[in-house]
Amino acid sequence: MTTTHDPAHGTVDHGDHTHGGTGGADPHAPIENTAGEPDYFDVLQQAIRELLVEKGLISADEVRAMVETLDAHRPALGSALVARAWTDPAFKERLLADGTAAIEEFGIDNYDGTKLIVLEQTPEVHNLVVCTLCSCYPRPVLGLPPDWYKSRPYRARAVREPRALLKEFGTEVPDGVTIRVHDSNANMRYLVLPMRPAGTEDMSEPELAALVTRDTMIGVTTPRLP
Amino acid sequence: MATKRDMVVRPAHDLGGLPAGPVVPSDHEMTPFEKSCHALLNVLAEHKLVNTEEKRRGVEDLGAQIIGELTYYERWAVSASRVLIEKGVITSEELGARMNEIRARLTEAAA
Amino acid sequence: MSTRFVEGQRVRIADRDAPGHVRTPVYVRGKEGRIERVLPRFLNPEREAYGVNEGTDVRLYRVRIEQSALWPDYDGPADDVLELEIYEHWLEPADHSPTEGA
């Protein structure tokens, strides 16, 4: 994992957690486990699972099946969905009208039961999705969020200075284009429907899907021709 | 420096608008621990043993220092254990005993 | 079903600071915006967080807030906005404002 040091705030950001204080010189920084010793947190989660299975409150098969579900939900699902929307105007209309119904129609298992809103990028509006409180993310269509999405800099700055943040992702949004930042803070989940790039008229649906990266569906980048 | 009121009103998870450095486009493949932990918490939520809001509340209640130092799924594991103990689903005593058993098992297997 | 607020209505997000688990971020409290759309009812997360899993349904709304209303020093175009979900018990009608318009 990439790490960075942020001297302005004296923190070391590991993507999903941040060490406070003065970085490496912090006398209170925790000491990592000695090699070979079972990891405290892994032991903890195993113990919870075993106890609840023994009490008959959950089954080990359910947990195994959930691992498979998590593995099966990848950004490729979202890419295929966007490519379909680009090639089938009626489907796109249904997707924008009711995201949850449309992804189920497309065959995606909405396993976490959340409601999906699809946000269309247009020449006038650029949408950007963040969760400032935790890590809400459209998991059925995009899988699990990348570390940077859960990081302090992204969550803190997306709502405050979206244009500067987008520049760091190499995305220049002209002043004539409105930015709509969506703080995914409660029951809805958000998927960005990027604009189909010019010059892709002859591409097949799978070729189009290959242009649709995870980041374009969060709104931090836009699809590019290879 | 945050006031004492701020520390109560704005727990460490509420980050919108705070100063922060550049975004590092980092990611990593999920480790087996992370996958198991995620799957376990999803199952706990389905059975309402630890629903999503309880899990989040449990993480928030860890406090700024622990939130800052633990990784994402380490926080989930601790949160789940505390919520389950609080609700009387498991006791700290049986959890501690089981953790010792598991550690003994893992250490033996590694030897 | 009727709802307390309607699409386009100007609203103010309550400025409350009691302890407890809530899903209204600090940075929007006390700010004014407009109802972008009315959403279904959901369990109140402030009760769910303490194990209350039924009987607490509350209406959810999406609220659109101008960035300049959130951050006085916002340096982007005036049309830039933020949208987020707010539960009905965090919303108040904004004073002296029409429900029509931008």
C-alpha cells in the first residue's frame, strides 16, 4: 500500500487509517505484532464467528457464501452496466429513473439491499461521489471501495474543494460545468454514469465496457480512448 | 486544536470539510483477514445481531486515537465484539476464553 | 403519502449538537438548501444504532446546498452544489422563502 506523510497536519495516512502525532517520532505509536504471533484482530473475528455459530445464531456456510459474494462483485459489473446504457437508450432511461430496479433487470444481485441512484454526467454537470462519514459505496455494482475512497484526504476535501481534488486525479472540470458533489451519507448509494467518449461509435459493448474504469463511475475521472 | 465540545460533537469519523493533504490513489488486494471480517459483519447485519448502524456507532465510540491507529477492518472487529457484549449476545469472558483457545490452536499449527 | 416537505422547498438543516450516533454531518448543520427530491421512509439510524430495528421509520430527503452557502470562501463557480440525504427530523422550513425558483 502506498503511504504518504502530510507535514501540515502531522499525520501519516495509510489510506484506511491515519497515524496522528508527529509521524515516525510519535512515542505513542503502537508497536506492530511480533512476526509469527497470531494477529489479535484476526483471532478476535474468528472467536466471534465460532461463538455465534455454536450458539446457532449464524452458520459458517453463510459466512463462506458471503466471501464468495464479495469476490463476485467487481467494478466490471458497473462497467458492463454503463456500456449497456451507452448502447441502449431505453435501458439508460430505466437506469436513471430507478437504479435499483435496472441493475436487478441487468442481472446484478443487489445483495446489500441498498437503493441505487444513478447520476448522469452531461456537458453541463459533473457528478462526484464521496462518503464523508464512513465508506458508503455502491458495492453491488462496484465491489468494495478502494483505499483512497476511505481515506481522510478524500473524505475531508471532496465536499470542500472538489475542483482542486479532481485536478489531483488529472480531471480538469471547466468553470462552465457545474460540479455536483454527492455526500453518500445515509440510505441511498450512488453510481456515476460517465459520458460516452466521441469516436466510439463503432465499438462493441465489451469494447466500450473496457473504457469504463471504476474511477469514472465514482466521478473522479472520465473515460478515455486508449 | 479541537475544544472539548468539538471532541464530543464531531467524533473522529465526521471528516467533511476538514483540512487534509493530497489524495494518494492507493489501494491493495483484500487480505484473508479483511475478507473474513467483512463477510462476518455482513452476516451479522443480515441477522440484526450487529446492524450497520450499530457497527458504525461501535467504530465511532472507539475514539479518535484508536480510529486513527487501527485499520478499517480492525475497527470493525473491535466494534462488533463490543456491540455483541453490550447486547448480551456473548460475554467478554467467553470471548476471551475462545480467543485463547484459537491462539493456542494457531500457535500449535504453526509449530 | 403526504410528506412534510416537497421538492423545491427551501429548508434549513437543524443545528443540534447532542452526543449520540447521527448521520447528519457537522459541516451541513445550520445550513440552508432546497429539497432536491423526496425519498422513501427508512428506519431512524439514530435508533438503529442502539439496536432498535423496527417501528422508527422516518422520511428521507435529498437536499441540495450551494457550495457558497457551505463555505464562505468557496472559490469555484457559483452554480457548484453539494447534495446529501437528510432525515425529516433534521429539517425545518427556511424562513421567508418561496418554494418556487432555482
